[in-house]
Amino acid sequence: MTGVVEREATWYLSVVGTCVGVVLVLLVTSFLAPYYMWKNRVILIMKIVHYFQAYEDDGNSHNNKNTSRCEKSSINLDIFYIVSLATT
């Protein structure tokens, strides 16, 4: 069998190249798709960003369920007093 030419087994190079190409395409898409959606104000990305925003606590939150009427009026007076001091 002197006329048979053996080919090198280079199929693994095409498999590795394809895998690397697919990973690169997925990485680029994972960054460009949200950027495009944010620029065009797509509702889906707006909801995702809103969901991950930090909760802002102003420190004036009171539980109305366990407070009496007198305590509620005191809280309202305190808030009124703070606001009136801020405006003068």
C-alpha cells in the first residue's frame, strides 16, 4: 500500500476553534444586547435594572400597625417640625 497518503488528524483544531468562536460570540452578545436594550429603553431591561437597584431608606418609616393614635400624631408633629425648620 504505497499509494495511500495518510492525512493528519486535525479535526480537533476545528472543534476547538468552533468552541472558542461560540464562546466569544456569546460573550459579545451578553454585553451588547443589554446595552442596545438600555439605549432603546426596552421595558424588559428597565425592569431588570429596577429590580437590582438598592433600597433607599430615609429613616422615617414607621410601622402603622403597632402604633397608637397618640404616637401617630406625635410622629406627624415631629415630621412637621422638621419640615418647618428646614423651610425657615
